[in-house]
Amino acid sequence: MHLSTSLLSNTLRKPTGGIPRTVEPRNPAAGFFKAPPKAPWRYYVISFAFGFAVGSALEYSVIKAGYYDIMRWSEARKVAKDRMEMEEAVALLEEYKKTGKLPSLD
């Protein structure tokens, strides 16, 4: 088996200078773990502007749709309103039990 094609050999053929070189084992993931190069400043400016524009548009649509008004009338308020209606219904039922006739709902 020839030295340069042997997988077990760690040396190549002698270069023209006559000094043998060693072969470093290849790492197929070497480029994967290397940090990417720093982007130019324009990239960061454009990214910020794009993100700000999209965020502003989303915020405007949320305000326009009345989402914050919906949040104001949240589940806690609905539960409190249901509880008040239930208390009114219980009071009407108690009055019906006392008098024997339905009270007017006006």
C-alpha cells in the first residue's frame, strides 16, 4: 500500500523540500462550531428598523382591534358580574319563598 493513500499513515510524501509533513485528522464539524463573522453595522440598523416597524404595526392593530378594552373586561370582572347576578337571583328566590308570589322584575 502506498504511503500517501494509507488511512493509517500520518505522513504524506516528502514535499520538494524533503521535510515530511504530518496530516491533521479532519473534523467535518469544524465549520459548524466556528463563530460566524461579525455582520456590518448596516445589518443591525436594518434589522432594528424592520423589527420596530413590525412591532409598531402589531401594537397599532392590537389597539385598533380593542384588545386592551377586552383585557379591561377580563375574566375576573365576568366572574364578579356573574356572582352579582346570582346573588340577585337568590334574593328574588328568597322573596318568592316569603311572599308566595313572584316579584316584579322591573
